[in-house]
Amino acid sequence: MSDVSTAQGLADPAARKALMAEVERVPGAAKPDPILKVDKIVRRFGGVTAVDVEHLEVQRGIITALIGPNGAGKTTFFNLITGFDKPSSAGQGAAWTFQGKSLNRTAASSVAKAGMVRTFQLTKSLNRMTVIENMLLGAQGQTGERLALSMFRPTWRSQEREVNEKALGLLERFKLLEKKDDYAGSLSGGQRKLLEMARALMTDPTMIMLDEPMAGVNPALTQSLLGHVQSLRDEGMTVLFVEHDMHVVRHISDWVVVMAEGRVVAEGPADTVMSDPAVVDAYLGAHHDTDLGDDALLEDGVIAGLEEEEKQRNEEAGA
Amino acid sequence: MDQIFFILQSVVGEAIAPATAGVAIAVIGLNIHFGYTGLLNIGQAGFMLLGAYGMAISITKGLPMVIAVLIGLLLALIFATILGAPTLKLRGDYLAIVTISAAEIIRYVGRLASLEGFTGGAQGIPGSQYSGPFRNLSFFGSGSWTLSPFNYETLGGSTAVRLLGLLVTIALITVTVLFVRRTKLAGVATRSPMADGLVITGLVVLSLLAVLFTFPQTLTRTGVDGWWVRGVAWTVVLICSLLVLLLVRSPWGRLLRGVREDEEAMRSLGKNVFAVKMQALIIGGMFGALGGMVYVLASTVQADALARQITFFAYTALLLGGAATIFGPVLGTVIFFGARILVREASRIYVPDSIIADNKTDVFSLMVVGVALMLLVVYRPQGILGDKRELRFHV
Amino acid sequence: MTARVAPCCGDFQAEGETHTLEPITRPSGTGRRTAAAALLVGLVALLLAPLTVLAPPAQAATLCIAQPGSTGCINGTVGNRTNPVEGADVTLLDENQVEIETQTTEADGKFAFQLDQAGTYYILVDPDSLPDGLEIRPPAKAFQGPDGSIKVDVKLGQSQAPALNVRDVDYDAGGAGFGEQLIQSIAQGLRLGLLLALASIGLSLIYGTTGLSNFAHAEQVTLGGMVGYGLCNVLGMNLWLGIVLTTLICGATGFFQDAVLWRPLRRRGLGLTQMMIVTIGLSLAAQYAFQFFVGASQKKVVVQNFDVVTIGPISLTGMSYVAMAISLVVIGVVGFVLLRTRVGQATRAVSDNPALAAASGIDVDRIVRGVWTIAAALAGLGGILYALVVSNGIRWDTGMQILLLLFAAVTLGGLGTAFGAFVGAIIIGLVVELAGPLGAPGDLKYAVALAILILLLLVRPQGLLGRAVRVG
């Protein structure tokens, strides 16, 4: 671990800029202090290659955005490295490590335990449970979750109280405190996104992976969500997020990775990467009328997400 | 009026029968599977049969009662592990198909003529071969006894007294149900769970007394099908309900509901979903096995008596009482078996033979069960005790 | 609390295994066990405890009670103690081989003849009325009558119980070698498989297009047999016309089921799990409705028996060949429609992704309606053919008995793929029929199929032809 990546150092934009200044602007560039390294990860659905990443590193302590046109394989890539899907190239050189620990054969739950926690494009709130129960589930290492001890309240009562305190604190921060006894299913889409992010934070992650955190969130909430993401980074957390909206990307990300047709086609800081010919090519070549910076896309995010899902399913079915 | 009392008398008799208690325990297990964890186990009758065989065969081979019960539970544990291992990582339908198939396999094997030495083949194991050690534990004494000793007959036995008793009974049961629903609706943070619990207990006891005042039951104290077996059976039901209460109000219970809502989300939070589901399947299956043992205590271990229908009845009872509620399974089972007798007897007495012949009233009552199950799922999926708000959100 | 116990008389007790027709026994016995019969009957009686009213087991042969000096009886059960044979035609002949009376056994396998003259009589069981592959075990030399009949000496005031045990046709017969037996079983397996395929393709299509595991599908199979029984047996319609009409009527029930039940439920947004429980309720209701309206005994679709046609080592009834041909043709047509027509393409599109199909202009509701109709029609056709050639009649629970085979077939092939269901059904049919010759006890042949299903899921959870489901 390098000393430049201490939490205090990276709250300062200049420090982040300096840190990434030396990094080559090419796909698969080496980072000063990578928290996540991915090698030769390929996922095919039938004959269609959804993901084919040769090498990728994610820098510790900054916000990295993963962008790309629909069907570029961003979500599939997320699924692969978080253990929700298995690469077709398993056993053929596919390897990825998180904080130096290999995750090749790690189940999704263990990936989360290792400190890499994700959210989902289509929010997965536990609808028939209350907001506070959703939060409590996020806490790790609960004694009361062990079947043998669960019946003996004294063994877990004090821990439950601590976890509860922590959950209330996070809910307050995400402005969900007054909803704590409501069913999660009764929240609005944006509130559910917030809840999902807060719940992920209950696990005390080292790195948080957000799959389209702004999709479906109303513009008023977007600003506060962005604020939350930035403050996470300032507290020392590594953030990797998938996003369609270039405005958001430009606003908060320190580094941008562009994917197209399953491959990483470009890397670089947000302000320069968009002018990369490979990126322009990827977007225009993908037959999508994506205006690279239109706020209206905020609203369309969900639809775009659905389209992407359907497209992938199609590819799978057509094969 | 006498006919109505006659019907209700038999309804109460059925409702407190040991077999009803046995099914109630199995439904408690099913509630852990289906109600809390969302596992579609359609082979609960298989667990029951396994428990019953395990206990009965062990006793006939000379093992002590306690060991026999443990063997029955152990069999359920092994069975659940075998069924769960291949299916719990797959979509829910697979568990459904595998559990129902496995339950049938157990039944077929139990009926095998070549295993007559163990299972008694299709005739099964008569109760007298295994219920002796259980009856020997009784401290209820001999002779017969009426519950409750204070009943409408001690007050003169007039129809008016009985009618009054009936009205009081209905009122008390209604109040109890409403009260339980209200505490449930108050959500997780009930103001004083202890006080609520005491009130509910008090109301339940009062209701029971009112029922038995109006419809007193006279049975042998210890006989094959007497008060001893009922006392033990319903005590076991009570203990099981309390166990489930402790389990589901713990963080472990929270895990179960989380898995029911969304497995992927649980994985993303670092929870081992497979392990949680396996634990739930095993625990619920062991309740099923225990239920099977209670079910056969006063009768016979016979493979066909614990066939698929019992599982379907269990689902009906569970949905009737309210899935994912603590007392729903017991309430649902009691009402289910009571109502079945009610339908059968009412159709026998009040519907002319030309429409429903006497020998078809039983089939008719079962037909009603099927229709009731459909209507229940469609129009009142939360059952009697469930929370309607929970159902507004689809997973 | 009293239990009414059926009367027992002398020799009857030995044969007294009652196969209870009560679908569920709620035992709460009183421990009387003077005889196994008494216990079982008592159990059934106590089913209705604490009332004294007992629904008598439906239509068992009236037991003959011999009166000293005036009547003699022949009571017995076709089959063995644990597995009575239903639908066997038992004929009573006098000493000159002249027919006196014929009875067809009900589910309990019992028959009873009352005679007012002592003397020698012969009992003959029509071999064609026995289920395929079974024959009456020949009695000891002293009791053998002509043409495979069994000699009974009747004395007044006594009840005789001739043994009419059954055994597999090829049981130590010596004539048929293991190889031939295997070929015969394979033929039977293909027959069963093709009929299962008719029903399971529909099950699979419903699953594919709606995601619903329809537990009531087997009742559609029973319905086919029942309608066939009503048309051909009760109304005396021509068999071929009856088969066609049955298929149409069953298809119509599918259509209306979707119109009045499933579509409204889909509209309500009822979850799939809830829908599945609705199908369980429907299955229960339908089973008991059959029992309520048609009765608990086996009903034959046509009265006459079909001749056995032997081709090489294979002996099946002529109707079996016809049924197999019909199944093949119908399955072929369904396959063609699915693969080569626009409707078929639309159906497969809905299976793949309903939302996308709807977006691309396919009327999903119409497709699903069509699938329900076709599925019910296929199941009905399968049902009437099954009743004709496999189970020798139809009973309220015929469908229930093959439900698990249908699910096994569909799961084996891969949930939701029609072609997979076909392959799965053939495999299941073969497994069931080959289990016997290959050493599994006869009672377990269904269990073997289910065990194979469970084992397969361990190795290849997506089924033989299914594809792995993408997660996330």
C-alpha cells in the first residue's frame, strides 16, 4: 500500500489529480496503488461476447466511473467481479484480485465480506421488510445471525443495539430516518436507491460499486446522492460506478474507464477521455442517439437500463 | 338447535384431536420454509412420514422413546440436507418438484412389501406396537375425564345456557383474533411485548375454556386416544410456537425474511444465502418430522395417510391462518380441520341426499378445501392474522 | 365415540385387506387390532370420529355372507394383499363351463358370488381385463380348471376364497428371454413416454410462456379420460369421433380456464408462487370433483378389449400402436407449428422474454390463451389415450399418479423448452418401464424415475436441454 492513498490526502482534488497525472491514458494502464486488478476476464452468452477485458486496474481511494454505450457489458462486468456470474474464461487465465486477495473462485457473499460491496441497477430493496430491517441486514458478523445462538437473546442483545445505532446514523445521513418503520416497498424509486446505498455502507466496505446509482432518481435527489458519493470518497472509500449520464460522470469522477462491446477501449480523466477517438467511435458506432451530456438522460436512465438488460437477454436467447 | 350443537361438538372434537396437533406442528415448520424463507417445500408430508417411521420403527426395535424421537429428527435432518444440496442454489420451482417427488419416493418405499418387517408395508405399523412406551410415561391416571369439568351441564344443561356459552365463545375468539392482529400491525416496535403476550395468553385460555364449557369433551385419561396424548401433543405445539417466536424475532429470523425478499441483495450484503436456506429447510423439516410423530401417536404409521394431500392441507391451513405469523399456523390448522368437519356434517345433515349422498359428503368437503385454497390465495392471501400491507409489494 | 366396523366373516378376514378409497385417513384409533382388517376398517371409520356416521367405501363388491343350509359363497380379491387389481372381469362358470355371472372388480379388487347350490364351480379371470403385463398365477394342480380357470368346490353355509394372485407375465416364464423382455419393456416405455410427452409439452409451454408450474395439469389428463368415458362409454359414441371430440372439449376447458381464471389473476398481478398455490387448489378441487361426480372407481373408455398384436418380440394391444402413432403425429405437428410458423415464433418469443415480445407487437395475452388451449387439448388427448392403452380405464386420481412423471419429464428436459419436455418424457417413460426388468421392485418403478430426476439435478441443474440461467 502506498502512502499517497491515505484518506486525508485524497479529499483534496489537487492531490487526486497529482496522483493520477502520471497514469498512462491507455486501456489497462497500471495505477500507483490499485485496489482491484482484473486479468483476462471473458463472458460469452452463447456466441455473443458480452465482456472481454484483458487487463484493468482500479485505483484506491478515488471515484472511478465505468461508462459505455448500451450493451457494452458494464453490468455483466460488475456481475463477474462481484461473484454474481462466472466468466467463460474461468480456468483459462481469468484472474482478479481485490486488495491482493484472489477472488477467482469466491462466492458473491464472500466478495462482499472481503469489503467489495455492490448495489444493483434495478434496486433490490427488501420490500416486505421495514427500512430499518433492511439496514440491519447490512451489518457484518452478527452473533444473532448464527442459528445456534439466535434463540438466546442475551448473546446478541448488546450487538444488536450497536448495529441499530449505526443504522440510525446512516439513515439520518441519507434523510431516511423518519421512514425507518415503513416498508421498503412503500418508498419511492429514488429513496430506494438511497436505502440500497446506505445498506451497502452498513457492511463497512473498503470499495463500493454502484450500478447506475442515479438512474430513476429525481433531479432534486441527484445532487444529494452525488454529495454522498463524494463524501464516501473523502472518507477514504474507493468508489467504482456505472453511469450513463456524462454530466454526472464529469462532475464527480476522478478517473473514467470506457467500455464498448465488452472491451475497455479507453481510460483517462473525465475531461479528456471523451475526446478520445475510440470513445467517440464506440458511442457513435453503437447506433444509439446518446447525447453525451444531456441532463434529460437522468430521467431516462431506468429505461436505458431496461433496454440494456433486454438486449443482453436477447443476445443470450438468439444464440 | 340440537343438530347444530351436535355438529359443533364434533368440530371441537376434531379441532383438539392429536392428529390436528401433529399437522399444526408440521405447518409451523412449513411456515419457516414458506412463510419466512420463501422456500416452496411441497413435500412436508414426506418429512412427517419420515419422522413417524423413524420413531415407530426405532421403538418396535426396542430403543427407548427419547432415542426414537431423536432418530426421527435426525432422519429429517438428513433428508433436508439431501434435498437441499442440489436444489437450494436453483430457482424455487426445483425445490418444489424435488420435495414433492422425494416425499412420494418415501411413501412408495414405505409401502414396499419387501420392507414389511420394518414399515409394515401398505398396512403400516399399528399404534399398539409403538405407543406403549409413550403411554407408560403418563401421569394422568386411568378412567375417563371430562374437559372442562365445569360445563353447561353443571349449570343445568339447558339449551339456553349452551347457546349463551356459544355466544361468549364466539365473542372471545373474535376479540382474541382482533387483538393479535392489532399487536401484529403495530410493527416491530411493539410498545410492551410482555403485556401484549400476557393479554393474548389470557384471551386464548379464556376462549378455550368457553369452548370447552359449551362443548365439553369426555375421553379416557391415558388411553390410546385420550387426554394424555392430547395434552402432550398440544404442549409440543405450544413449545414449537414459542421456539419459532424466539427464532424469527432474532437476527437469524431477519436473515430468513431477507432471503425470501431477494437472494441477490442478501448475497451482495455478504450473507451466505445457501446456508441460510439450508438451515431453514432443516429446521422446518424437523418440525415436520416432529409433527409426523405426534400425528401417529394415537393411530397408525401408514404411508398413505401421510400422502400429498396432507401437504396441500398444510398449505391451506398456513395461508388460512396467515403465513409469516407466529400463531397463524396453529390457528389455521385448527380452523381448517374444524371447518372440514363442519362442511361435511352440515352437507350430510342439511343437504338432501338427492344432491349430496351421505357417502359423498367427505369428498364434497375435500372439494370445498380445494376451492377454498384458491379463493384464499386470490382474495385474502394474508390469511386471518397476516398483515395486508405486506402483500402490497411484490418481490 | 363409536366406530362402526364392517362385518367380517370367516374366510373373508384373510383377504380382508381393504384398500381405502378415502383420500386421507385422519387416524385417531382405539387400538383394537383383533385382525388387520378390523384395524384398517376401524381407521377409516374413525376418520369420521367422533361421529358414528361412516361414508362406506364406494361401491365395493357386496360381501356375500353364507347362510347355513341355504347359500354358499365365493369371496375373493384379485391381486395380492397389498395390491388389489381393479377392473378385472371375474366370471363364474358352472361345472359345465356355462357362464353364470361376471363381475368387474373395483379399486379394492374384490368380487363376491352368492350361490344357492353346492357343487363344483369355476372362476375365470379375463386375462385382457388385467393390466398389461400381469397374469393370474396358476393355482395348484388340484384346483386347475379348463382354459386357465380355477376350480372351486362350494358347500352351503361356507365361504370359499380362491387365490387369484397376479404376477408379471414374464415371471419365470422361461419362454421370453431377458433380451426379449427388454425389447418389450422398451416398447412399453416408448408408449408411455409418447403419452407423457403429449401432456408434458403443454405443461412446458405453459411454464415457458407464463412462468407457472401448473400442478393442475395432471387433472387435465384425467379430464381427457373422463370426457372420453362420458362420450364413448356412457353415450356410446364412436371411439375415433370420441377421441377428436375429447381433444376439442379439453382444449375448450383450457381456453375458458385462461379466460376466467388465469388471465384475471395475471391482471391482478398475483405472484407466481401464489398462482402456483392456486393451481394446487384447483388440482385438489378437480380431483374431488371427479370423484364426486363420476365416482371413485375405474371407468373404462370403451367396454370392449383390444386385441393384442405381436410384432416380433413386442406384444401390445393394437390400440397401443394407434395411440403411439397419433401421439407422434400430433407432437410432430406441434413441433412444426412452434418452429416454422409465425404463431410458433411468437410463442417462442414470449417464452424468451414476454416484455420484449409485447414491445415488438406480439399480443402476449393471445399467445398465452392459445398456449393454455393447446396445452389442455394435448393433455386431454394424452388422457384419453392413456386410459385406453396404459391404465385400462380412468380414475379420479389417474392424473395425480402421473403428475410427478410429467414434472420429472419437463424438469429433465429443461424447464420451459418444449422439445426438452418431449425428450424428457420419452426418457421417463423408458425408465419407468425398464425399471422392472432391470431389477427394481415393481412398486418402485415411479420412484426410480423420480430418483433419477433428483440425481440429474445434482449434475446438470438446467436439465438436459436447458441453458444455464444468467444471474444478476
